[in-house]
Amino acid sequence: MKVAVYHNNHDVRIEDRPIPKPNHGEILVKTKACGVCVADTMEWYLSPRAPLTLGHEPSGIIEKIGTGVTLFKRGDRVAVHHHVPCLICEHCRQGNFTMCSLFRKTHIHPGGFSEYFIASAIHAERDTHLLPNHVSFEEGTLIEPLACVIHAIKKAGIQAGDSVALIGTGAMGLMFIQSLLYWGVRKLIVYEILDWRIEKAKDFGAPTVLIPHEDPDEEAARLQDLLKSNGADKVIIAAKDISAMNLGLRLANKGGTVLFFATPHPDKFIKVYPSDIFFNEITITSTYSADHLDTRMALDLIASGDVSAKKLISHRYPLKSLSDAILQTASRQQSLKCIVEFD
């Protein structure tokens, strides 16, 4: 089988390896499509661990099943989530599944950018999903990223009727727009600086899209005037720019929540004034990945059409061009979601 091995964004090598055999409880999946995540472009995060095979948004057809597998059969169309929790540790017992140590350690092998991969017994048991016939393999690759959006909305405690400020309208931001509208949010203010993304945000249903002022205080005043309030009840920062994070902290209403969804380079930082947080009772939180409950809801939203997955896919690449897909994803040029397709 062909396997893409990542060394850096410009150096991805295709290797030939034997097709693995599933052990007890495991499934062997023939990959049909796999999404390229922004995390697949972060050289500062990936290069120290290279060489490695990436790809955590795969869908495909079950080629073989190990002994003891009862939930699936050969030929099933599936999407597999790459991380699974233990369900019994202190974090899992509190519902914080993404903080589980097993969650961080579990992966599909060798990865989604491979013609075949193995999903372990607990992957098969806890977070592998049958794709309905009308959901394509391409659309199935959006289950994981959409689940991350759902996880964030839950973590921020967003409810119908809340006012929400969303900063950033890449593929994830566009999924936020659709999901927030599904959630019942009607006071939605979206911020973007790129013209083509502004048009995309409107196309995906954003009622108000603004180019932010360079001065966060001026933007906060404009938002307060728009909302006739002290700010947005919930602020989602879906951009990894420090300027976006500084802006987001200024936009929150008294008693509001600011959620960090994207990560900058670990050397970058922002200033936080504890007195402002204290007197205004601001909650600052973040989300990492998604759990098995989020992926189930993500599949439901895609299957129902409440989130248009197909509309988000802008570029398709063969496995041999994975480096091009990574560079396109990192470029901020006119692309939304890049996926790798397999024959």
C-alpha cells in the first residue's frame, strides 16, 4: 500500500508498505478520502516528531474485520475518529473526554494519508460511524472538524438567543456559522479581513460580516452599538492571529465567555488584565479536539443537510500531492477545505 510520510510541509514522501492485518476487535479500512486539517500544516508542532504519517479525518470502506467484531462487516462505509477516551478516568467521569490520557495516545495506524489504516478495537467500539448511503466519503471527512466546532459551542455554553461574535471564517469558521444558526443564534456578528472570505461568510448565512477596526477599543464600541449591549454574550476566536485574540477579549459582554478555538505558535502571547476579568466576570476558556458524543451529532447535522459539508470542499488532491494540499491549506489563498482522494 502507498503511505504518505511527512517530514515537513514541503517534503512528504510516498512509501510502499505491507497492508496490515486486523487483530482481535480491530478493523482494516481502505481509505477513500481524508481531510487536510490546519494542524497538518503546523511545522513547529509536527517537524520535531517527523517522520510520521498524518491524516485524522478519514473515511473509507471496511476491507477486513478482526475476530470478535460484531458492530461492522466487510464493505461497510465508515468514518473513524482518531482519538477515543477510556471512559473511566477522572477526566472522563467529569465528561472532559478530550483531557483523557488515553484519548491523547490513541491514533489510527499508520494514519489517514495511507491507502489502508487500522482502527483499534476501542476505535471500532466507541467512535467509528456508518455513513448513510446519501453521505459521500468526501462529506464524511468533515465529521471530525465539525465535531470540533460542536465541542466548542457546547464548551462555551451557547444557547439560543445569545449574541455571538465569531472571529475568522476559514473552513472552521464557516462551519461555526452554520452550526450557530442551527443552535438558534440570531444575533451573530462575524469578523473577517479577506474579501473572498467575507463573501463566503455571507454565502454560508452570516447575517452581519464586519472588517474589524485596527483599534480593538473602537471595534468594541461599534459592536456595543450594534447589539445595544455591553458586548457579545459569547465570543469565539477561530483565528490563530494574536490580533484576533486581542480583539476577542475586548468584545465580550459583562458576564460573557471568550473561547479560544485556534492555537498560535507557543512562543506568542497576549496581555490579559485580571481586573477587567474580575469586575466584568468574564470567562476565558478553550477547546481541544472533539469527543465521541460530538462526532455523532456532527454526522447527524451533515446527514440532515443542516451543515453543508460538500459546499465546504474546495480542493481535491491525490495522495502523491499531499504536500501541495498542505501548502494550499496553509496559504490562506482562495480555498476552504482540502481533501486527499484515493482511487
